[in-house]
Amino acid sequence: MLLLVLHRFTTKRVPHCYPLRHRVSTTALSQITRHPLFLPPANLFSAHNDNDTYRVNLTITALSRAGNIDAARQLFDETTHKDIVTWNSMLTAYWQNGLLENAISLFHSMPAKNVVSYNSIVTACVQNDMLDDAFSYFVSIPEKNAASYNAMISGFVKFGLMREAQKLFEEMPRPNVVSYTTMIDGYARVEGGIGRARVLFDAMPHRNEVTWTVMISGLVENGLCEEAWEVFERMPQKNIVAMTAMITGFCKEGMVDKARTLFEEIRCRDRVSWNIMITGYAQNGRGEDALNLFSQMIRASMQPDDLTFVSLFTACASLASLEEGRQVYGLVIKHGFDSDLSVSNALVTMYSKCGGVVDSELAFGQISHPDIVSWNTIIAAFSQHGLYDKARSYFDQMLTVGVQPDGITFLGLLSACCRAGKVDESMSLFNLMIHNYDIPPRSEHYACLVDIMSRAGQLQRAYKIIQEMPLEADSSIWSALLAACSVHLNVKLGELAARKILNLDHHNSGAYVMLSNIYAAAGKWKDVNRVRVLMKEQGVKKQTAYSWMQIGNKIHCFAGGDPSHPNTSDIHVALGWITLHMKVKIDTEEVFL
């Protein structure tokens, strides 16, 4: 039957003036030639047919789209009356099927070339990261059209060469919507370029859906959610890609409810939109909402993928719900994602954050080919539980199998040192990272080092590290020092650390609270009151603390100062009994805000 359809197409003349029929015919032929039972007979395209070059060209394109490049070349070779379109069809067929060298060879053997030929080879080189070759072909085009410029501009944009892209853009006689959109996308991707992207967007004479979507996505990626929303509201026809981009932006800003409202407005949700919303809930600590939304996703007959399960494991980890995590893992097996590397890595993390470090180790053992993320995950799992020796053991195994560590690896090891009080080991690892692996330390590494020294009571050594580090210390580094000053009652250094934090973030409630605690412990009640007054003047409120605990199949949520839990009275009685037996003499009401 397939051969009969193809035979009728190749023996019956088709009008040349119907582009719609061309697209329909190409699509139909692609389906036929992609069929596993399709084997083109050697003489299917006989000599009396190849005079109809339109049909031949169409068939070459169809065979190429089906990945049947040998049959396409056979037809090309057997065609005696080749026109420029025939050559261009074969040229495009080669590079679209990953045969760039064949495409280049064919290009140079062409008896004649037009602008389409040049545009095709420029695009081929760009897609294969051969930018210099692409530019050489571009400058040799006799008469460039908009597509020529767009192909080369997209190459420069791909490599972040916006100065070169801008120069070419300005040389264009008449930039079209594709030119503008490519430039906007490029500027949105480079550091500090979003302003230029917006200027181009506002200057465009006409915009299409892709342009609006690229601008919105660019603003979201650059953390400009409010500006993205302003552009989104002006968008004439809102598509699912733009809506999903805005949902991502809202979730990044913690505005999950606003994201959910927009999510509900999507008429035909795809898997991406479901995943983005589930991920938004999971990453904002609303694991229960993430799991509930997943249930709705299944009821809507939308099949989950690897990203869905990664987000679900994140949700279970945020709830510290081992039982929920195991149920999700059952679904992972059911849907055939148990061998997926990203899902397996997320499973290891979930077990660890739910307190099941033994399960984490077992899950890691099931990964057949662990990558650097896998090794970092298991090291972080043992680090989280203060098991330095186990973390170091996996680090040594990682080196044995030839996996090179990165900055995250050493961050996990330094965190393990911090929890286990391994001061000397931390310095040894820090030097190993710099001198043996040429990994430049980031702010997080210095924060760990300062935290380790501070916890060990070596406050001056910690302060010296801050003074000598090549980076500007951020609030996390100063916070580590301030916390230690609170423990070791170093008022002078604590004041310095708090001042540094508040210079960086004057609404940091933690800095006010810890400084107040230091003053209270030192009996400086006037300073305690001064800090409280300053907090009030700045409009700073202590952030509410939240915690979760799973007992049986029920997750109990607690918030600081919230008496709504049904067992609050019994909990306070138990806490009172514990406090009595700890023989706490300090007046916590005076110390803690």
C-alpha cells in the first residue's frame, strides 16, 4: 500500500503553483518514507519521471525529513534534469541529517549557486558551531537577502558575540521581524544586555508572537518579573509559552499564588506548564500543594516525565515526608523512569533530606553510571548528617573511578567538616581545591571556612580569612561570623559583623535578632532596646519560623507563635518538662525577640 501511494505520486503530474499542496505532499511523503517497511525499489523513479523536477525535489525533501538520506541521494543521482532547487534540496538534506562534510562537498561541486544555496551552507556551519566558516561563506554571497543576514546574526548570537551581531544588524537594508527577534534574544542572554533588548523591542515596527514571548522570557530570566508582567499584559494574543514564562517568573519571586491564578487561565495545558507549576510549589516550600497539583495532572490524563518526578522528590524533601517520597518512587518505577539519571539523583537527595541516609546510599548504589552530580549528591547527603568520614570515602571513590571534582564537590566536603568540627581537614581540602584542581573558591566556600573556624571558637582566625579573601564578603559570610559571636559572646566582633550585614541588607531580620541576643547575654539592655527601636523604625519584622514533622502518615506543620495546632497544650507541657530537666537558668524571654 505504501509503495502504491508513492508510485501514484511519482507517476502523476502535480501542479507547480500550489505551495499548500507542496507542504501537504511533503508531509505525507515523509510519513510514508519514515515507515519501517518502506524500502525504495532501485528503479522506482524511472527516466520518464525525472523530467518533472518539482516532484523529484519534493521527494528528496520528504526522504530527507524521514532520515532516509541514502534513498534521497539515490534519487538525486538518478535524476538527469537537475535544477538549482534539486541541488539545494540535496544540500539541505545532507546537513539536516548531520552530514556536514557531504553538504560542503556538494556545495562546492554545484554547477550554479543562488542565495538559497549560500544561506543553506551558512546555516549548516552555524548549527555545527563553525562560525568562521559560516562567515567566510556569508561574505562571499553575491546578493544577500534578509535570510542571509538572519542566518549569520543567529550565529553571532549563539556565541554571545553581540557586537558583531549588532554591526551586521545595522548593515541590513531592511531588518525584518526575525532579525529583531534574534537580536532581542541575544541581548537578553548576555550579562547586562536586557536593557538593549528592551530598546530594540520597543523600536520594532511589527512584532509577532515569538517576539513577545522572547521579550517576556528574557525579562523573567533577568529577574525583571514586574516589567515582564507589564509586557505580558500588552501582548495581543497570549500563547502558552509566554504564559508559562510568566508563571516561572512569579514562582522565582515567590508569588506562587499569582502563578497559580495564571496557570488556571491556560486552556490547553501541556506537560511543561504542569511541570513549571509543580516545580514552583516545590521550590517555594509548598510541597503539599505540589503533590496535590500532581494528582490533578494525572486526573487530566497528562503523563509525567523525568522533570515531573524530580520536582515531586523536591516537594517530598521540603516536607521531610519519607512515606510520600516512597510512594512517588513507586510511580517512578511504574512509568519507567527508575533508570533516569536526573530522577535517581533527586531520589538520593530526597532520602537524605527526609533523614534516610541509608536509603540514600542504597539509591546511589543503584545508579549504573553516576555522573559528577550523582557523586556530589551522595557526598552532600552524608555531609548534611555530619558524617564526614563517609563523605570523604565517597570523594576518594570518585577520584578512583576518574571523575574530576568541581566546586560543588568541595562545598559538600567543607560542609561536612563544618558539622563534624574538622578544622585542619577543612584547610587541607580548601588548599587541595585551589592548588591541585585549580578551582577558584567562591563565596560559599569562604562562608564554610569562616563557619568552621567560628564554631571552633577561632573567631580572630575567621575574621582574618574574611579580611584576606579576594572576594567581597557577602551577608552569608558575615552571618556565619555573627552567629559564632552570639555563641562565644564576642560583642565587639559581633557589632562589626552585624554592621557589615546591615550595610548589605538593612532589612535582614536575622542580624538584628542575633545582635540583640549578644547584647542581652552581655547584660547590655540599653543596646537591646536600641536594636528593637531600630528594627521598628526600619519596618523590620522577625521572620516567622516554620517546621514540619511526619508522624505515621500525617504531616504536622508548625509556625513560630502559632497556637492553632490541636496538640499545642500537650506540646508545651512536654517542652516545659524538657526545659526543667535541662536546668536552663537563662531568661529566654529577655534574650529572644
